[in-house]
Amino acid sequence: MSADFSIGISLGTRFLINFWSVAPEVILLAGACFVLLFDLFIKDKNKVVAYILSCFVLGCSFVYLLLYNPRAHPVAFGGQYFCDGFSQVIKLVALASLFIIFVYSRRYWCSDEGVKSTKGVKSEFYVLSIFSLLGGFIMISAGSMLVLYLGLELLSLPLYAIIAMEVRCTNSSEASLKYFVMGALASGILLYGMSLIFGVTHTLDLRQIMSVLYNFEALKAFDKSVIMCGFGFVIASTAFKFGLVPFHMWVPDVYQGAPTPVTAIIGSIAKLSAFGFLIRLFIYSFTGLKPHWMMLFLILGLLSIIIGNLGAIFQTNLKRLFAYSTISHVGFVFLALSCASNDGYTAAVFYIISYSIMTVGGFGVILLLQYKTGRGADISDYSGLNQRHPWIALMMMLFLLSFAGIPPLLGFDAKLFVMDAMLKTDNSIYYVSALISLFMSVIAAYYYIKVIKQMYFVKDENRERKSSLVGFDSLVLSVNGLFVFIAGIMPALWVDISKYAALSIIKF
């Protein structure tokens, strides 16, 4: 009787530990379901309540994660779910990014462009976005390939729907279809690659796969061939999800066609989640294949930087310009990871966090202008912006210069740390790669400065006169822009956070 009682206590304790470890995910799931049901009983004029509740759900999850100690219980569900420092940092950034996107997008659905197609606030946007974030959380913390795939699908499926939310806009429907087709293809490739790896390792657990592949050279020749085939399919699927060259052609069309709030989610939340996916699979599980993926990451990163920057030069639509810019920035993340060193991993974490903050801010400016004027997607819409909205123009300039890597802004520090990690490898290939990426960064400055020129030196007398954009979203945008400036001057705290996140996954 006492033995049964002890077993019951042990199981209960284990359940509580697992529950508290995944409490942020539970909060998101319960909150999204509550908002979805609550929305059925409120009138259209009170839809703003759904927005408030959604922000509250994100806030609760953020506070819990901030107070959570990952060292106490870094693993849940028998190793199937990681709750380490890496997942904590990336999840906090994702939560903050989505909260800011919600703030920016609150008035988007009431703008001229939004009313034309959606006729006001769409509560399902907030619900589906939270479900998508939940999928991203699962990807970031996954301890097995099965959990990784489930998180990937939960991230992607809501995005397919909200991209097509502007039902009367053909570009939105086209972007959704293209994203769905490419996403389904990438998922199929990923599943096939995982099945090949499972066929050799006989496990889906990432830790057990790591132990098998750690002695990769000791495997039979046939097993090596199967592993490398599966590895190639997984690499291709990962490149699809990130939009790396040569799997990047869907990115500009989806960025342009999707509603601007959704584009911001794809550019920040989806990239953070894919980064967690990448770390779990390659840096952790595929450690034994490090010599193979190092060169692949270097090549993919360089190609993405070159093609992304060259493609952005000719763009007249700002969202398409940001799309090609995204391809380039993701290339820098892969260059950092290709170093396969502590400095490289730290630089990659710092870069993806910095990029998410800058991306949210850049799209925040577009959203505010679309609310105010019904325009903002084309570069020509920014003519004379300094005359009409000088503070917004200043914030946009900060984000653009940070994207370009101009000191002393946050983007400069991010690129500097990547270059530093590459130069510390003591490999001539990385020296040449650093020079190429530096040269392409100079080219990138051209198309960012082109937008700044449009804001400050091109007058447009036909637009509205100087006015102010007063509101909570304008305040958040100001904080966002000033953060990019202040964090660029004093990056020590964020470097320490990035190092903590990187080392917590490496030493696990």
C-alpha cells in the first residue's frame, strides 16, 4: 500500500514538474481558445476586447517565462521537450515581438486598405497568430523529430489562413496559395529526410540521434549513405523555411501579398521559430555531421547575402525590398553558425534577436502609415515623410540604418560579431567570406539610403500636410526605435543574454 502511495506521489510530482515546465505553452493554448469562444458572444463594435485579451495572454506567458528558472528543470516529458536557457530567451523575444505586432496592427484593420477588404477588426487574426506562436514554441523546445514536425505544422497552418485574410485582395490569396504549396513541399521533404535518419538510428529522440551520429565515421557505408541522403533533404527543407538561396523565390511574393501584420509575423516569429528548429537539429542533434553542414551553411549564407542584396537594389515596393533584405540577413545568421564555435553561436543568437526587433519596427512604420494614409507599401509613398511625420521618419531612418549595419546602431553590432566570429576561425575560406559579406553590406546601404532619400529629400506637395500620429502604437514605435539606438551603443547586456542562450544549448 505504501509502495503504491509512493509511486502515486512520484507520478504526481513528475506531472507537476512537466506542467510547470510547459506552462507558457498552456497559457497560450488556453488563452487562444478562450478568446476564440469569447469572440462568439461579443458584438462587432466590441471586437477590440479580443485584441486586449490577446495582449493579456501574451503578457501572462511573458511574465511566467521571465520568472522561470530553466536550470531547475531543463527537460520535460522524459527528454521530449527542452526548457533550457536557449528556449527561454528565444521565446521571450518571440512573445515581445508578437505583442508589439499586435499593438502596431490594432488600427491596420480599420485603415483604408483594411476596411476595403476586411471591414474592421478581425479577431481571428489574434487567435491564429497565438496558435502560430504556440507552434513556434514547440519547435524551439522540441526534443524529438516528431515534436519538431508537429510544431512546424502548428506554426505554418495558421499562417496560411491569415495571409489570405484579405479575401477581396487577389495578391493576398496568391501569396497564401504560394506559401501553402511551398510549405507543403518543404514539409514533405523534411518528413522524408527524417524517415531516412530514423531508418538508420531507429529513434526519433534528438539526444539518441546525437549519440548515434557522434560516431558517424564508425557506421557502415550503406548507413552513412542513407544518413547523408536524409541530411540533404533536411537541409533543403530548412533552406525553404528560412528562404535561403536557391529556395528563396517565394519570399518576395509572400511578403508583398500578405497583409502587413502577417508579413511582420513571417519576418520575425517564423524566423525565430525556424532558428530554434535549426539549432535543435544541426547544432545539437547533428553534431557528428559538423564537417558536412559547416561548409553547406557557409555556401548557403554567402549565396543568400549576394542574391538578397542584389535583388533588393531594383525593388520599388518596400515590402519586397524587406523580403530580399530578409534573405540577406538570414545569410548572416548561417555564416555565424557555419563557424561552429561558441563565438559563432553567440553571434547567431544575437543577430536573430536584433533582426527580429528591427523587422518589427520597420513593419510598424508601414502599418502606422497605412492607417494614416492608406499607403505605405511602395517606396514612393514615403516622399516627403519628414515634412508630414518627422518623428516617424526619424524612427524609420533608425531602422533602415540599423538594417544596413551603420554604427552605432544595433544592426552594426550584429554584423560585427558575425565578422569577428568568422575571423577567429583561422581559416582562409572564412576570411574571404568575411570580405565578400562586408562588400555586400556596403551595397546594401544603397537601397536603404534610397528610402531615406525619399523621406527627406523628395517633396510631394499632393500629400497631406504635417500632422501627428498620437497613440499607444506611436509610443511603442518610439521605444522600439530608441531601443535599436541605445542597445547599439551599449550592447553588453544583450551579448551576455545571447551567450547565455548559446552556451545553455551547447553544454546541455
